[in-house]
Amino acid sequence: MKQLFPLHASIMIDNFSDIILDYEITLLKLNETSVLCSYDHYLLEINADSVQIKSLSSDRLHLTVEKLHSFIITRKDRT
């Protein structure tokens, strides 16, 4: 089935405590205080006092963080 409209990656942040990533996500590193994931053509690193996964599927990641320290997005090298 062909999609009528193209889908694009999106990042939604609510009060710097709820972070929702919509698109195909690959978790590369996860622990109590940080998340590193591959997201479209980008790497996303989140560091906080506490990181918890609210929900996870192949095309959506919903995180809850306490005291967000950093939110770093870097473009992957095209090799």
C-alpha cells in the first residue's frame, strides 16, 4: 500500500521532561542517565539525571527525563 503523504522524522519535547521521537529509531546505548540512538540521518544523544522509557516501538520512542542536561543532535557522516 502506498502512502498518500510522505512521513518525516519529528521530535516533540514537552516541558523538557517528555521527549517523543517519531520515525524509525535504532537504540545504540541506553542506561539510567543517557540514551544514544540513530534517527534518520542523525545521531541523538540525551543526558539527564534520570531517563525512563514510557513506550517503545519500531517507529516511536517516548522518553521521560528528569533534569535534562544535554540534547545533542549530530548528522551522520555520509561514507
